Amino acid sequence: MSTIPGESLLQQLNWRYATKKFDPTKKIPAAEWAVLEQALILTASSYGLQPWKFIVVTDSTLKAQLRPASWNQAQVEECSHLVVFTAKQDISEADVDRFIARIAQVRGVTAESLAGYKGFMMGDLVKGPRHAIIHEWAARQAYIAMGNLLTSAAVVGIDACPFEGIEPAKYDDLLGLKGTGYATVAACPLGYRSADDKYASTPKVRFEAKDVIEHR
């Protein structure tokens, strides 16, 4: 299996930055976007439960409507693709059963053989103390997906900007999420940086390794 050289990975991670200005004339090719969608699908999640839905917005009218709900940040309109990260508002036995059925289908086993795994998830997420904060738990899973998207985009040379500067409730209204069981958590515009985005050449500021990594 081929791997990405460590030096190349670090080069791309140093290349990436929170893009403040996209070139609205440049669109991500369909084949490259398909890779990023697969990267989202392949994101790790607790139990593998995937308590999320990713809404990809490319319609210019809808992006214009979302801009005021994004603290008027221009990236929403200028970007090629806007990914909205939504998370489950609740986890029920039906959600666990859906996942169990998918495992059985993909791995060619019976749902009955997964009864122990189902019971473990039920005891934690549906009947356990964690259920009281289940949307927050699901939101944390969605953030794993956003981090994975940022890295994946950087590796293939696509710019991105993670957004928490949005009004989730207004996003929910504009995207028709009310009553779906999902709620907006964050968003991420992607595309290609504008040649005159001054932040592209601004030195990246990070604490030194000794300040943030501890070996024991």
C-alpha cells in the first residue's frame, strides 16, 4: 500500500490555513470533490455510529441566504462548496438498530450475532447517563469529521475554512432541518484561495512542541 511521505504531509499542513478569501471563479472539480465526500464518509466516530449528516451547498442563491447567518462572512458566497455539519439531536433504539443492520449487511453476519454490541451502545447512549447530553456527544463526533475534512482537503491541495461563526438555528431554518432529527453544529467553506488573500502568506502561529506535547 502506498503511503504519503511524512515530509509531504507536514508540507501540506503548513500550506493550509483558514482561508479568508476564496476565488469565486474557481470551482472544485467533481472528481476531486467526490474524494472529499468519501473522506467525510470514512471519518471515525465513537462506536462507528456516525450520528451526523453533511449538507453540501453549491447553489449560489442558498449560499447568499446563508451568508447573513454566518456573521456576514464572505467565504460562504465565494467558496466553491459549503459543507454544513449537522448532528443527531437524539439517539434512539431505532438509530442503533439501523447501524446494527448496516454492519450485518456489510460484513455478512446476522443482526442477532451483534446483540452484545447493540446492548453496549444501548446501555451507554440510549439508557445511560450520556443520553442526557446526547446532542453534545453527537456534535463532538461531527467535529471529528470536520477535522478529517480539513486535513484531507489540505493533502489534495484544496483550501478550507472551519466556521463556528454561524447562527445554527437560522441555518436549520434555511436548510429545512426542523423536524428531521438533525441540527446544525458548524460549517466549512472549501475552494481555492484568492491570489490577494494576505493571510495565505501570514506566518502560522503555533505553540512549541514542548508546550503542548508531553511524553510520559
